[in-house]
Amino acid sequence: MGSIGLDAALTATENGMGHTRAGELLRPLPRLDGGATPLAAARAMSDTGAAAVLVTEPAGGVFSRRSVPVGIVAEPQLLAEIGSNVVDKAPMKILAGHRDLGFNVPVSPCQRNCPIKQDIATYIDYVSQGRYVDSWTVIHETNPFPSMLGRLCNHPCETDCKRGWDPGEDPVTIRSIKRFSTDFAFKQGLWIDYKIAPSTGKRVCVVGAGPAGLTCALDLRVAGYDVVLLEREAKVGGLLSTSIPPFRFYHAQLQWELDMILATGIDARTNTNVGMGPDDVKLEDLLDEFDAVFLTIGMMKGRILPVPGHDATQVIDAMTYLRIISYDTIPEHIEPGTTRVVCVGGGAIATDAVQSSIKLGCPEVWMCAIEPEDKLPAFGNELHEAKEIGLRMACGIIVKEIHTDADNNVTGVSFAPLEPLQF
């Protein structure tokens, strides 16, 4: 008894099926009891060079040694099953045939929960072995900004970490390990020289040089496309460069990652806006000039609540406020040592805005949010840092009106308390 693989059948077809007998193409077909583990089945297949395993079950009485076949488990089924249950170790991540079959089977819950399917198990295992550079290179397979995500990511991988499922255990600090590996590489002055495929002869325009646009441009460039990157701002990086303040991370490290991407030969053109204005580049012209256009317009616009007084002179959305500060400019109407600031909202952007205001020298800075303090969407460590340097907080309230004088200047803000809500 045995099995016939597709490769053998195709070879026989090329040689003339009429001259080949099925028995000549048989591969071994190991037998395994239905109660055996998937790893035992994989070991049997690996030892015999088989493409499948014959599953059997006992037949007859309790003391009978006879078994009968009940089905066949093929290699793809086995790899998928192992991939969904394997522990987080690099040696078990690299399954025989896994890459050859072209599978992308996330092998751990943390990897399945990662939006970009980072090979978490492997890079953590490399760190445990002291192979920090290997860890960093594995991270870079799918993530060109590990320095930033090692600090700013909301780490959904840790939410689904298997270690955290055990009572009394905390999840592995995956984000911090990513940060450690990348910081190590940065301090060593390491550099990734991306291998560029032969030119395809095609040109692609990427509109927007934020994380999405830069990642797209890098992937296309590595695949052999000529890439032109258009960016409205005076610098590339999107929100990383223009909205996240420098106390969140070391901007020289961000520039290091940006430089590695641009060094692949991407033609980055800053201060170039795509739109309908008289001086803007027109989308129709780009479609005519390039083989493809990829739009990543980002989320650069903030929101202002439509309450009475929202159009007052000193009212500004947090995104614009942080963008101005990113160019080493003090926003209009902010006078260090004098201006009192009220920020409506309790998320990450609000936390950055209030900390920036305090660091600019504003003597009184308030964060006012609809949620209770323990339910704010901002990261707890960031709120703790802000409170340590003087942030005042008022939670469980909603803004009613921004009061102004005859010249439309802000004179005060009124709030109303909320009834107890379920968050």
C-alpha cells in the first residue's frame, strides 16, 4: 500500500502514461493510529518521505491487534493543524515543506492577531538565544518601521498571547522585545541593504509618504518597479514625522528607517500636493504618466465638535496643533507661561497634545473626556507621564459650549456631567 504524489503523476504523464504502471510511482504510506499526535504523524512522514499518512483504528475486541484504515491525512492538512497549535519557538516555526508549499499559516495566536502577521515566534526565540541581529532582520521581513511600532503599536498580539492564558501569568511583552531588538541594531549602526529585483520596466506613483505609502513604495521597489513618491509635507513619514511629538521616540531613529527605505532608489518628491488646486498635481495626469497610482492620503485632518463657539479664534484641532509643533513652531495664540489650555478628548492624540502644551510652558492644561478615567482610550503609561508633569483631568463630562467675547476670542468652556454610563 502506498500513495502517489502529483509530482510523480505529472512526470509519468510527460514520459507517456501508457508506459508507466501505478505501482512504479508509489511512495511509502506510513500507518498511524488515530489517537497519535499531529507531530507524530509529521515525524512518520518525514522519516519515510511520504506525502500522506494512513490513519487506522483498532478492530475487533479489546485484546485484538488488528487495525483497519479509516482515512488519509495529507501534508497540507497536517501543516495547517500543526500551524494552529505549535508553541512559540523558532525551531518549530520552520516546518519542513512549509515555505516550499507557499503556505502563509500563522503558527501562533499572537501572529494570527497581528495585522501584518509578524513572525513573532521566531524573532522572540532569537532574542532568547542572544541573536538580536537575527531577530531584527526577521522583524524587517514584514515591518519596515519596527522602531516606531516597538513604541506606538497597541500590541494586539499581546492580547492573544498564549502565555497570558495561564492563571497568574502575564503575556509576553512582545512590543518591548521588538523595541529592544531594533534599538540594539540602531546603536550598532546596522543597515539593511534591500535586494532589488530586475527592473520590470513599469513605473508606479505612490501618493502620500506616510507609513502605508512608504511600505507600498518599498515593496514595489524591491519587486523591480520604478517608484515616484509624492508628499504634500516638507518631509516624509506622515503622522510619524508631523504629528507624533519627539518625546514619544527618538526622531533620529525614525530617520534611520526612512533612509533605509529611500536608499532603494525611490524618487521622493516633497512639497508636492495632489489635488484640484491651480498649483496641484492632477490625478488624471498621474494616471496618464504612470502604469499605476497608489493613493495613501492619510488621516491628517482632525475633528472639532460642532458645539456653540467651535469656530472661535483660539479653537484648533489636535492634529493641526501637533503638526505645527513638529516644525519647531509655537502655534498661534499659545503664549508660554500665560495660555491656559483645555483639550477635549482622552485618546492618544489628546495625550500628545496636552503633554506638548505643558512642555511649551502653558501653566494650566486640562484634559476633559466623556469616559471615566479608567476607561480612557489613551495608553495608561502616557497618561501617567502627563499627570506627573502637571496635567489636570476632568472625566465623565461632555462639552456644552465654548464661550467667546465680542471679538470671537475664547473666554471659557462649559461642561455638563454625564449620568453613569456603561463603558
